[in-house]
Amino acid sequence: MRRLTALALAALAAPALTGCTVMQRISEGAYRNAVADGAAAELAARGVRLDGRLSCATPGTGSPSVVRIRCTGRTVDGSPVAVTGVATAADTPRPREHYVVAVDGRALLRTDCLGRACR
């Protein structure tokens, strides 16, 4: 997932420089999907089953070099799931990422990469 995330982050930052809002919406969607899928894979690997897909949002930061993401959902037993992440140097070929995946308020994972490609 690291390559997909890096590409999505770079594409997300590029429109801020060019003003192309259509490309920015596509890039935000790709990044939200990549993080949702990666977090779901990490949770599944730890025996945590989700009740549906995580819902992710990328609130604006005012800077093309910083991208934040927040995902929420529930486990099959109703516990809340929260994924928070930040990518710095997002407008470079090598962004630095950090994610926290929490279930029922407890951090299960702190990592710089999400998903099967990280192992």
C-alpha cells in the first residue's frame, strides 16, 4: 500500500499547486480508499472484524505538504473504530506517514504503513 499511498498523496498535493479541483477530488478518494482498505486489512490480521467499510475524510490543512485523514466505523460487536493519520512531506516523492488504529478507544496499532504490502 505504501506505493499507492505515496502516489495518492503526491496527486493530492499537486492540485494545490495547479488549482485543478477535479484531480484533487479523485486523489482524495484514492487516498481515503487506500487507508480504509489498509486499516481493514490490519484489523483483520489481528482478528478484528468490521461491520462494513470504514468511512474516511481528509480535512483540509491549508498546506500541500501535510495531509490528514480520519476514518471511523464499528466492529461486528458494535465497538467504535477510529483511524487517524497524517502524512508530512506529502508533496514529495517520499512522504512520511503515521497512523493510529484504535478500537473502543484503545490504540491497537501505531505504524507508518497500513495493509498487506507493509509486511
